[in-house]
Amino acid sequence: MTGYSSSGIPTLLALATAALAAPPAVHTPAPGSPERTAIVKTLHAGDDSAQSRFTFRAFRVLSAGPGAIAYVRGAGPVGTFQAILKREGQAGWRKIWGEGEGGSNSCEVGARHYAWALQLLRTYTATPDAIFPGIVARTRDLRRMAKAEPDVQCVGDLEGGPS
């Protein structure tokens, strides 16, 4: 006999299963951290002037395997914005979805834009609201508004997303 108790094996298996089933954790990179700095530089798109400062209301990152996805919401030199950024492997961050101030897009276009972002986030996590708070409800509301009044302008200026 080895002296090990077999009564602990089911507990270890249960813990291992729970760890594997747990969704990836969303985190907020600390100010000045390399991850946050890289994301902010991507948002600046090469503009490092002192006037190009951001105030963030939300800053969430979800690492998944070799890549990661980030959601940011805040205000900058051209108004309020929200964006989704993506990093694959060792490549740098790139902005793939966004909404800014303004109101030049219809509910129908907005519904497609948000549905695309929601589907993308679901490839990373079963709970998209954990990284992009309110996206599930906003997508549902835009779909409803698109059916009722598809041409009414109800979202800001959109970029990225579905082609």
C-alpha cells in the first residue's frame, strides 16, 4: 500500500473539472502596465500629443488561449466612445469594432453592428456582458427598434464590425 487515501481522489477530480469549466477571467489592466499601454497606444492610432488623453469608464480584457479581447468605454479628444480590440498570438492589438458620438446610423445598421460584436464575444465567453456590460440587452433593444423603425438614427458613428 502506498499510504495515500483514495477518498481525496473524487474531490481532486471535482476541483479539476470545475477549474476546466470555469470561464476565463475578465480583468482590468493596471494603469501603466504593458498590456494597458499597448491598448491605449492602439486607440491613439499614433497620436501621442498631450491633448489626446482618454478618461476610461470601463476597461476590460479577457485572455483566451494565445489571444485576447478587450472592451473599453470612455471619453477622448473627439467625444465619448466604446471599442472592442483584439490581439492574436504575439501580434499587437487592433481595434475591430467601435461606436462614437454622433447619430449617423440607423437602428437597422446598429442592430447588425451590435449583433456582430455579441457573436464575437460569445466565441470568447458564455457571458458577453462580463466583458461588455449591457451588450445583450442593447442588441435586443436595437433588434426591436430595427423592426419598428429601421431607418431612424439610433446609434452613434460606427466603425469596424460586420462588412
